Amino acid sequence: MSALTFSLKAKLTQRVDCSALTPDGLRGKTGAEIEHIELPMGNTNIAVAEIFKVKGRDSDRVIFSGDSGKLDRIGAGMF
């Protein structure tokens, strides 16, 4: 199975909290469920599918692709 990959669609203008996108938080979710997860961005929320192209299915291996300078809390809570 291929890694679950989040590829940025465009350069971000605001910071995005990605703490919900961890293996534990994604395990058992379908692709559609993952794409509908709401992430905090500035003082609002944005769906994963609006900023990322999501590929792969192995939520035990999560990859972020693209300029991650405005992606916050990647891997938060992982030990």
C-alpha cells in the first residue's frame, strides 16, 4: 500500500494547523472522510481537499509534499 500523501495545491498565504493529520487521527478513515477534515487556517477552518491533493491509503506512513513553511503542528502528539 502506498503512503498517504498530502500535496499542496498552491502556495499558502496563511498558516494551517495540521495536527489532525497524524497516523492515529487518520487510521480507519476513507479518502473522502480525510478530504473533508476541517483544519484551522487563520481565524477560520478549511477542508483538507481545498488545499491538498490526497493520494495513497497507508495512514501509518504520512507524507507532506510542497512548501511546508506555513504548515504548523505536523506530527503533533506523536511519540
